[in-house]
Amino acid sequence: MQCQEINNLVMKYFDGNISELEREMIIKHNEKCNRCAEEFGILRNAIDTLEELPEIEVPAGFESRVMEGIISRRAYSTNPKIVAFWLLSVLGLMVFGWNMAAYVIMPLIRESGIIIAANNVLIYGFNVVSGILREVVVTASMLLGKILVMRNVLLRDYITSVTLIVLAFMAINVFLAYRRKLQEN
Amino acid sequence: MSLIASDIEIVNQCLAGDVNAFEVLIERYKKAIYNTAFRMMGNREEAEDVSQEAFIRMYNSLSKYNPEYKFITWALKVTTNLCLDSLRKRKAETVPIDEVFEIKDGKDTPEEEYIRKENQKLVQDAIMKLPDKYREFLILFHHRNLSYQEIMDITGESLTIVKNRLYRARQMLKEELISREKEREKYAVPGNK
């Protein structure tokens, strides 16, 4: 019998799934083959030792430390539902913010810049304080005007702008991914 | 009341919102978990970190626990995964191996005691040298005395892979020990046996 075959039987032996006959074969082979006998002895000693390695005591206060960990971490739990909720909220805020910027704040600044400048020249001649007051009145009225104008914003413009933004985002992402890949290479 | 049923009862209590019920499960399995982690990591400090983290993870994913399996099987699955994760992370650093000896009740002679200690140290050192994946199987099968089926459940591997890994692991252990033996013979004083 070859040593390799015996080696396979030895493995079966340690699996605890060996027949009486196979056991005999190992014993017989080992009587003749010193090398196998020695290897068997070493492995058997190791496995016996491994099986009897002492169980060590768990450090005192283990449970309470785990419980502390559980309780303190529950406050920041990462429940997928909560994460999804936050993501949606942030996304919603971003869309809202964009709309405000594109259709309310930007037009307001663009147009009111000239008017207020002209206004200021007039106001400067009279009174700074009344000028400020007037400015407030003018701005407020213009704000009202702009809000009314907003209704006239066309759907087509809206869609075009959003598409452009999405494209820009995609382009930035592709660019970043590409650059990262370059760096990795 | 059987042990399995009460494990599930406790799990259900926890799921119903009773955090403190979990302490019973920790008490019940901490030894198995801590010792498995200890044999995987090789030192007490990391073993405690890993086993604490394992219990916290278990608590947080209790709803994913499948009562078809024994609780300990699932617990060991979480633990061994964490062990493998942190072993992968530490890779570069060298970590001390704690030696642990059992204090026997004086049945052995001092020589026997000495030999046993030496053997334990040798085997612990040797299994720490094995690749993590193989050490895991040796520990589960030979140290924790688990069945093939349980190891399959814990590792999620097929029977063939479990058998193969064990085979390879023992082979590696044997080779490691033989090379140590040779090393020792080389440096041993001639004539001193």
C-alpha cells in the first residue's frame, strides 16, 4: 500500500469516519513505514491537544459591556428604512433648492440689480434712511411680482434645465470615475 | 422545557422589545463564542473585542435569525465572520499570541504537566500559522467538536469544501509541525536526545 493512500485513510481517521478494516490497514502500514508512523504520531498528538485545549474563562463584566454596547448603539441604528427616508428627504430638498434657485432667486437678482441701482441714485439724493425704507418696499413688491411671474414659467424650460443638470452630474461622475481609474492604474 | 425552544423564546422576547432578555443568551453562549474567538485571534484582547462585537451584531440582526438552525450555530457564524474580517484587516501587524494553560487538579506528574503545556503551546502556535480560512475549520471541527452539518451551516460552504478544507488544514498542520520538529533537531545539542 502506498503512503499517499495511507495518508488519505489517516485523514478519514481524523474525520472520525473510518472502518475497522481501514484502521487495521493504517496500523499495519505504520509498522513497516517509519515515516508514516512518525507523521501519524505527530498529527494525532496535535489533534488530541487541539481537542483538549483548555477553555478559558470569559472576562468579568462581559455581559454588561455587551449590553452597554447594544443600548448605546441603538440610538444610532442604521435601519434601512430610516436611511431610505433620509436619502429621500435630502433628495427632495435638493430638487426644491434647485427650483428655488433657478426660477425665483436667480431671476430676482438679475432683474432687480438694475432697477435697484437706478432707484438708489434717486434715493441717494434725498435720504438714506427713507431710501432703505423705500428699498424694502420696492423689494417686497418685486418679490410679489416675481412670484406671479413664476406662474408663466414654461414646462419645456423646466424639463430642459433639469435634463441639463442631470447630464452635468453624470458627466462629473464619469469624469471622476475615469480620473480615479487613471490614478489606480 | 428544551434548550432550543427557550432560545427561540428569548429571541422573540428581544424582538418584542425586551433588550434585557438578550443578557440570558449572552450568558448562555459567551463561553463558546469567546473561546472560539480566542482560538481564532490568538489573544485575549482581540478575542474580547470580537466576541462583544459579535453579540452586538447578533442583537441588531436578531430579526434575521432563522429558528431552523440552533442559535449557537448562527452565533458562531456571526463570530467566525467577524474574526475573519478583523484578521484580514490586521494582516500586516504582528500580534502577540497569549499562552493559556489549564490548571489541572494535580493528577499529572510535573513532567506530564510540562509536556502537556509544551504540546499546547506548540499546537496553538502552529494553528496560528495556518491561513485563517483553514484555521477556522480546524477549530470548529476539532476544538469545538462540531459536525460537518453544523460547519456547513456556519460557514455556508458545501460538504465537499468543508471536507477538503479540513483535509488541507490537517495536512498543513502536520507539515508545520514536522518542519518545527526538524528545526528543533537541527539546533538540539547532539547526544542530548
